[in-house]
Amino acid sequence: MKIVENNPYTGEMYHSRGVTVLHEGEVPYLTFGPMDRMPWVRLAFSTRLGGVSRGICESMNLSFSRGDDPETVEENFRRIADAAGFDRRKIVFSDQVHETRILRVSSEEACGEELREKKLSGVDGLVTDEPGLMLATSYADCVPVFLADPVHRVVAAAHSGWRGTVAKIGRLAVERLAEEYGSRPEDLTAVIGPSICASCYEVSEEVAEACRENFRPEEVRRFLHEKGGGKYQLDLWLAVKCALLEAGLSEEKIFISGACTCCNEGLLWSHRATKGKRGNMLGFLGIVES
């Protein structure tokens, strides 16, 4: 697996060394060192391998909306849940629309036996304090933001595409943890998960202007790099990190996985690498039942 360790345009180092761990086997999945060291947290990230899907979704597709056979997707869920060690009936699915709505969820929102039925609408972030639940957010280039508070034993998962990144959904997730559970930013650990890297992510002037409107100039210089012709390379990882720092997290507690979905297209689903002909990965984050 290729891990990107620095911003290619500024040379700024990511806090990525040793963060991402690939669990190989019949059903491979990723975990992340900082949260692996928290025995009360379970965080697993699927790959595109180890499932039974065929065609453009081969083999581990975890989306019912990509034209895949529903029974095949259900089998894929069974496989990843068994491999990573959680109860698939206790998954709470986001219903992502590239906005910033974040909900507190409980067992009432868990899927139960109906994996195909999402109980939420228009939600890009989830928070919970309920052991056993698995917050599930969906990816194929966008940025997963995972947060854990060891003091209050609460977690958050947020889906951050370019719109969510510009709107600072990472900061909003921190604020939601504070509102719901009294979490303090300085106690939080964050993992910025597998997603598209700066070298692979070219954006338009529209995106660049949105960045300038929402971040300080010195921040924009860190993560946005002009190519000419109205095109830019955007470092979503550093942009999300800026939002988390603004929210009050300590820099040493913000970890970037360094796993680019586009650079690792044989292992991870990438919308850009496949030109949209793909399945979906899920990030699963929960509190271990005692």
C-alpha cells in the first residue's frame, strides 16, 4: 500500500507514519494506530477486496445505490462485519448529501435486519455515546474524519468532500461533541482517513474561490496550489486539519492516514481513478460494548 508522507507542493510533512494498518486476509480492512490504542474504540475501514460483487463493483462494494445486486451487498456486509468484529445489525448509516448536518444517534437509528433501509436523510456526520453502535459513513475519494473522546467515551464520524471541507464539517463535528456530551477539543483524537491526495485532486476556480472565502490566506497557501488555466491542486487533508486546529484540537492529536484512494486504486475505491465506475467503501466507528 502506498502511503503519502508529505505535501508534494510545500514539502510539509503529514503525521502519517505508522498510522494506517492493513489487516490482510480473506477480507482485508484498514485500522488506524491512534484509535487502535484505545481499547474502548473500534474503527475499521473497508477496501475494494474480499467481497462477492461482480462487474464494475468487484469485489467488496458496500453500497446499495451503485447498481449492485442487493443480496450480494448484504453478503459483503456480513463478510466485513465478521472480519472486523462487529454486529452488522447495529450499524447506523449516514445518508450523505455533501452538506454539514450532524446527528446524535442511538440504537433507534440502527439498521437491524434491514441493511437496505436507511433511517436517516441528508446527514453527513454522526455522533454517539452508545456502546455497540457502529457509525457508518461512505467513501470513494472524499475525506473521512473520525473523532474519539477518551474522557467522555464518545465518537464522531463525518464525511468531508470538498463542499464539506470548505464548510469545515470537521470543526462542526468537534462542536457537536461539545454540545451533546461536553467534550473538550484538547481531549479529542482525530484520524483523517483514506481519501484522495493533493497530487491526484485537481479542482476548478469555483472550488478555489470557496476555499479563499472560508479560510485564512495563510491556510489557503498551505493546501491550495495554482496550476494555471483556472486549475488548482487541492490538499483536502491539510484543509481538514486546518479546520480541526481552528476547533481547538492539538496538532499532535491529528493523524493523517496518508492512504490515497486514487494512488491505491487496486486496494481502495476511487471515483476519479475509475471515472465513476465503482463501488463504495465504508468507515465503521463505534464504542466497544463492555
